[in-house]
Amino acid sequence: MFGNVSGGPADPDEPLITVTNNADRELDSLWFDSAAGIFYTIGGTGTLTLGAGLADGGRLITVISNGGAHSETNINNGIVLDDMVSGRARWIVNHSQAGLRLSETVNLGSQQLRISGTGATHFSGSLSGTGKVSSISESQYATPHLILNANNSGWSGGLSVGVRTLVFVKADRALGTGATVVTQGGTLGFRSHGDGPSLDYSNPAGALSVRGFGAARQVGKLGIGAIYHDGGNNLFSGDITLAGSTYFGARGDSGGLTLSGAILGSGFFYKIGSGLITLTNPNSPARTISIDQGVLRITEQQHVAGAIRFAGAKLLYPDSSGILELSGNVNSLTLEIGTGAGRIQWRGAGGFSAFGGDRSVTLNAPGALVYWGRHGFVSHDRTLFLSSRYADSKITLNNSIELLGYNPIYVARGVSYGARAEISGALTGTNGWFHKVGPGRLDIIGTNTYRMPTDISEGVLVGHIPDASNLYLGGGVLGLESDFTRDMGSGAKQIRWEVGRSGGFAGYGGDHAVRLNGTTAQIDWETNHFVKAGDELRFGHYTADGTVLWDKQLGLGTDGHRTIRVERGLPAAAANRADVSFTQALSGTGGSLTLKGDGRLDLAVDNADLKLDEIRIHGAELRLQQAGRITAPGTHFILKNGGALVLDNLGTHNATTGGSYQADRLHDDSEITLTASTLRYQGSDAAPSEERVGTLILEAGASAIDVQSSGSATATLNASSLTKNLLATANLTLGTLAEFVLNSWAADYSINDGGGTAIAPWLTVNGKDWATPIPSGMATTLSALSTYESGDQGTWGTAHNIALTAAQTLGGARAINSLKLATTGALNLGNFTLTLNSGGLLSIAGGTLSGTGRVNTAVSRPLYVHVYGADLTLSGGIQLDVPRLVKTGGGRLTFNTSALHNLGRLHLHQGTVDLQQGRINASHIVVGDGAGKDSLILPANTWEPLANKPEVTLHGTPYGPGAEYASYNPDEAILRLSGNTKQHLTKLTITDRGTIDWSGGEVATANFLWIDELEFNNADARLFMRNWYEYEDYFLISRTWLNSRNEAQRAQLLSQIIFDGYQDFPVLAEGYDANYFMITPFNAPEPATYGAILGAVGIGLVAWRKRSRQQAKEREDVKRPRRQIKPPPAAPHAQW
């Protein structure tokens, strides 16, 4: 019995005890008390023979817990089951929520092994022998998990997956060579990690027979499927025999499960779960297929030889859809609507999608008219789905549709820009309301004649809107292929913005003008039928390749606060193209204009009457080109989240040439604040260019100031002054004949305590050099430092800015002004201290700092580490000892040292900090500055790599594709746990968006993140969980803190957490132990006990403690409330 021990573990921060067993031993059984809170590992070279003295049905390994604590148990010795009497039943029972792992070979002999309990048991080593393995639930409260994670080709006994149990396969041949039977209520799952290798189960040996719903993962829900995809990219090539109607489920992550074997036997095939399952075998017999949820991808016509039906739920969620995705040899598909073989019927929501090339679907006959709500087509209260989140190509429906009642068509955002949907036939009807939902693109290219309104709630609608239909903008945009001149109003051939909703336009195939009411005359915000206060005027779409020319004067009113949102179009087309260009003037007095999104808005005319207090640019780009000017005094430009203000004297809205020079695009006193954003001045190629602005403020994060000349003409950006906060940084990009001039420069912004050339340690030039101030009359020009000291380290002094061009080793303590690693050379500190007086460390081509010495700064200055290009690596025993570390540049800073680094506070503005070895001691760590992709990577197999329970803030951008759209490489702020990472945090704060990447966890070598508090900066902020797997990753929140929130606060907090692939499950706070709730998309009924048994130990009987009823009452199931939506808003985590 392994339980609590006198004195406990040596290190209370790492409650680990390892027992080394190098001898072969014969034992009846092993018992572990998980409630002791000790993570036990038994290892060594010896083999354990278990069960010699046990009667039939005896327990070989038991892990118990009273629920007060849970701990991992690892057995790293080989195990042999005593086989003196063949065929006996032997049990492994695990009641620890933290998992049990057997890492070496387990020889079953002929013994019948039964796996049970309320936790997960992980065979990461191989099985051998002829004994059968069965997963068994002993009560309604128990849902044991079994993980098979090795090549078990030496095991022939077979597997039985029992009711209320889940078995997950993670390796080829893990099922051995015997037969596998999944009984009613059991689940066989296939799992690989999304960031790791795929599961290619290409060598099946035994038969596989399945049936039923599968096991449930949450109270009140049906099973997840008898066959289940649980993440990653998985292939199973064996035949599957249905012993009755069978449900095939899939987690809705970015991967999927491919079944390349035949589907045999009798019974219906049901597709459930929001994810993807692909069928590739051409020889499966025809059968009825019901697509209730998610995506079923087919590659052969034979796959739809039987009856096909859609049975998606009524709610208009993407997760409730049933989508048939065409791929492979199915280029076009013709099906009759109806029942029976070769026919299709809608019994709920459903539709079609395309992968691997454009595809088409024809119902009944080409161009045939189908009737919404009648004859087996989509019913009145259901949704037609076209395209899916897995699509990469266009799907075309070759039919006309008569609309009747409420007719929503949902188009998802696929994995590439080519994913979209098209209806080639006419949309007709006098009583049908056409409603476009979903973030994707829908083209309606027929001669449409329907008469009821057209409502664009999400995404973009392109094509022919009949004159008889009134156009509602209710959140989405209208895609333009020609100029748009409709009148405002609620009648036929008119347009209106719905009250309380937003909307606008996107351009396709060139430049297209918008002239509401057919004129360029001014329209005012809040005009009848136009955008209202608090709503947004929107432009662009991620599939757009053209430009909207807003050819309408726009009045913002007095003291109003207006918002324009712009989404960036196709990358190839949008490189030098605006998403929208205003060719008429803006006007307004006081108040503010906020430009949001990730797209580009151009102003091509003089906006002399635009006299606002503030213009805010959040994520998007505002470009003044051609005659574009905003010259009223007193306007403050505030940029953040990667926003950009571009003053362009060279290009136009769709080219980098053809522009014109304007001497004063902004007022000379315009104040500009940069927070992780960009100010760019582009000079003309015709004559010298100069722009004067007021005070330039570096507020926070890593910003960019870009001054570019063209041809032989000079370009000068002149600011009256520059002010900055301590931790703000910038990179100054200067063209060949470009200058950045300041009328006032604070002397303490540049440093050289030794009297040499002063540099600004927070400011680099072209990502290659330090910026240094050069007096120029009454002004100061910021230029690249041109002279460095590169001699032997013995000559280095406090006046020197060192450029290391070859490997050197310190011969003693050195104090210098700054260090630039100019090549891939290395600096070995030996055992000495290197003091960077200014705090400036610049790496432009990779390099290494090694040794056992330390790096610090003078007079408590921050250490500014700028990494451009290849990685900067700290190795050996080198230690950083600074009050603050600020990391900028897109390169990687790697800690591969044995030291504890005292950083005070760590601010990761840009790039990656990769803590491969060693520990960081910082009271507060901020990952991200609200722009770009930034990552903090914690090492594998490590306890508390961040010492002393720091506070961590993840600060990502709320603009651009969300973290769930991984194929678009979205900008994120990421905290990555690398496998068997154990970390406590005092507080986790999410500013706008944050991602936790649960990489590499396994049962009993899991990732654990314990936090005392969780905070979001606003109700729209989201925490995204990537690569999270049940029993392999644990997100735990203090019971005391969460219980201090009221019910509404808890529900709100949980609604802001998203588990990738499990968006169709409400997030819960499930009781984990006495101190923490486990945040999870799953739960199970509260067990009355964790192992209520009588076990014979020696000559006594020990009654294991039951969990009290009072403890059960204290358990919290905090559920995320369902939102009833009609029409559905865009998912908050997928906002564009």
C-alpha cells in the first residue's frame, strides 16, 4: 500500500516520490492512496509478477481516493500476471482523476484483465499474451477510460468495450490481433495530438464489431458515438462490422478520422458530433446514412448508394448541422429527394460541402425546382448548410428553390480562401424570406425572382438580389460585382440597416462604387434606415479580391462615437489593394471615429470638415493617399492591436504607383499614440517629401515607425516630440533617403554612462542596429548606430557598444553599454558577470550566450532583448538577473540553462520565449501586446518552471480569424505546456484573446495548470484551449475563488472559455479535489465513493473511506447557459 509517508516528499513544490525496484518480485497486488497527494512512480529493472495469491476476481492494482486529492501513479516496471491457474479474472481499478500509467510490457498470459474505476488507465507499454481485456463500468457513476498507446501485436486475447466505458487508441496495432467488440453504450476512440504525429492505424489484425450510441461524456446528453474521433488526424484501415445501428462521432477540432476499411454488417450509419469523418473504401455495401451533426466526407459514389438523410437540430448553430462533403472521385452528385436507396431527405438541418476541388450537387434534375418546407427538402424551421469548416473548395447546388417562410442558408468559413458556396438556380417565391447566415461566402447567380426581404446576418452574399426584394443588412456584407445605387428604405429595390445591427459591402473583381440613393450627396449616421448609434458600418470580407469605392459623403454628426469595421480580403489580391476607399469626404465635429478589424480603409479626398477629438485605429489600417488629408487641429490618433496609420504619397487604393504628394496630410500638431502599432510615411518619387506631426507617444508594446523614400527623392517625417512609457519599444525602418526628425528629444531616452555614443536600448533601426540621436540644429535626427566596438573582450568598457562578430570568452567581469550579436558567434561568460548598462541586447543573426555567469543591467534598468532572424539561445548555467525583461522582434529567445532567472517582470511583446530548461522567477508575465503571434513555451517533464506562482496575462488581438481557424495562422497570445508540465499561477488574466496550448500531455504524465484566479478584461474576451484532452490535461481553478463569484458571474466566466473541438458541449466547473474545480466540457454524475471496497491487506481488513454526502453537496456544476438565437450572431470567438 503506497499512501502518505512520514515527512512527505523532499520538495513540497514537487510532491513526487520515486521507488526504485531493480529486483524481480512476486506480489499479490499493489495499492495506492491517491488522496495522499503524492505522485508515485515505481521504476527500475525488476519485473513484478502480480496476482499469485489472489482468488478469481482479485485486484492486481488499485488506486483509491476519498476525493480530497488526486495524484498521478506511474509503474515503470515490466508486469507479468501470474498464470498458474489459467483464465482467471483480474482487475485493475483506478479511482484517481489524475490517472494510472503502466509504461512497460504487461504480459497477461491467459488471464482475463478487467479495467474499471472512475479514472483513466493508460497502457503506454505493450500488452502480450492470450488474455482478454475488458473495460467495465461497475456503477452508473463510473465512466472508466482505457488508453492503449503501444504496438500490441503480441497480444491476441481481444478487447471488449463495455457500457459507459471509453477506450482510446493512440498507436498502430494497439488493438492487438484478437477481436474487438464495442457493446451498446461503449466507445472506441481514436486519438492523436493535433501538434504531433498522426495516428496511422494501417495494420489492423482482429475483427472489429460495433453498435449503439457510445458512452456519454456529459450528464443529460446521449453517447458520443460507438466509434469516435477524439482529436488530431487519424486513420483506421480495418473493416468495421455493424452489429446494429451505430453512431460514429467526431470531435470538432481541425483534424478528423478517416475510415479506409469497409463498413459491413447490418444497421444504420449515424454521423454525430461536430467534427469530420471520412469514408474512402469503395466496396462498402449500401446502407442508410443519417448525418445528424458535423461533416461526413465521402470519396466514392458507392458511399451514397443507400438512403441519405439529414437530421440536424433546430438551433442554428454550426455544430448542429449535418453536412455531406464531396471529395475524391465524387465531382458531382445527383440525388432524388425522397426515401429509399440512392435518395436524400431532410429530416432536420443539413447540406453539402466540397473538398479537394470544386464540386456540385443536383437534386432530382439539373435546374429542378425544390420547395423549402415540402417534399423532403429543408423544413421551415431548419437551416440549409452549404460548405463546412473543413471545406477548401466551392460547392454548387444546381437547383432552383422556391422560398416559403423563414429560409436560412448557413455558409461556414472553410480551411482555405477557396471554400465557398453557390446556388446556380433561381430563388423564387412570394412568401419566402431569404436569410444568409454564417461567416462564409454565398453566391446566388440565378435569375432570382423572390419578393420577400433579403437579410444578410453574417458573412457575405454575392449575386443577384431581385428588385422586388428589400435588402436588410443585419451583420453581414453585400458582395459587389458592379456599382451599387439602391435607395434607402424598406420597400422594393431598397436597402436598410436593421436597427441594432451592422453591415456594409465587399468588392469582387475590381473597383465598385456605392452611391446610396444614386447620388454622392451626404448621408448622416443615424439617418432613417442607415447605421444607428452603437452599430458598425462594415466593409470587406476574407474572400474579397476587389475594392469598395464609398462614393458618398458621410456625416458622423456632433459628439458621436462611430465605428467602421474592415475585414482584410484575399492575401494575394489585397497586398496592394484597399478593402474600401472613401472617394467622398467625411465630416463630423467632436466625438470619435473607431476603425476596427484587420483590413485597410483609404481616404482619397480632403476631409476638411472632419474635426473629431479622436480617431482610433484598432487592428486595421487607415491610409491617406492621393488627395487624402485630415488637417483639423486637435485630433488625437490612437493606434493599437497592430493598427496602422499610413501617409502615402506614392500609391493609390490599388497600386504602389500613381499617387500624388500632399504636403500636409495631417495637422502639424496632430498627436499620435502607438500601442503595438505602426506609423508609416511613404515619400513621393517625384520630389522631396516631408510631413510634420505633433507629439508621438509610445504607449505600450512593440510598435513600428516606418519612413520610406522612393527613387532619388528624400522623405522626412518630423514630429514635434516623442514620449514613451518605460516598457514600450519600437523598430524604426528607414529607407535609403529617409529621415525621422524630432524637434524635441528627452536626453534620458538614450544612454551611455561611460561617455561613449548614446543609444536608445528600446529602439532599433531596420532590425539591425541601435538607434542613436544625432543633433541637427535645434532638432534631433534618429539614425542607425554606425560605429561599434568589435575587438577582444579584454578591451571592452562602459563606453562601448559591442558588436560580437566571432566567438569570445570573458576573462573577467565586464560592464559595457550594449551588446549586438552580429553573427552566429557565441559569447561565453565563463563564471563572470556581464553588465549591459543601457539594458540593450540585440541579436540579428542568431547566436548563443553561455557559461555559468550572469547578465544584469545598471541602475535597475530593464533588459531589452531584440531578436530578429535566427534564435538567440542562453545555454549552460548562464543566469539573467534583471528587474524587467522586455522581449521584442519576431525571433525566438531560448532559455536552455540550468539557472533560475530573476526577471522581476517579463513582457513578451513579440515572438517566442522558449523555456527549454531552467526556471523563470517573475512576479508577472505578459505574453503578447495585442498584436501578432506571441508564445511562452514551458518545458516538458517539469514542475513549476515559473517559480513562486506568478501572475500571467495573455494579451492577444481580437481582430482577424480566431484561434480556431488554425489553417489561417491567426495571431494569438499563447501559453504552451509541453507535456507533463506542472504549473501553479496566482492569477491568469485574458486581455481580449488568449490561447493555452496543451501540448504533449498523456494520462499520468499530464499537463496541470492550477490557478487561484481567472479574469477577463471584458465580456467579449475569450480563452481558447488547443490540444486539450480529457485526463491528459487539467485546467484547475481555486474552489474558494470560484465559489466567491455569484451564479451569473460564474456562468459568464465559463461562457468565455472555449475548448477546441468541444464547442458543442457547455463548459463546466466540475469538482476535482478539496481545493480545486476542474474546468472541462465534460462531467459525470457525482460518485458516492471513489473505491468503496473491502480489500484484504495482510491479515486485516481495511475499509476504504467513502466520500461524504456533504462533500457531494458542496460540488459545483456551473453550466454555461445556452443562447437561444434567431438569427444567430457571429460566434464571439470568431469575430472578424
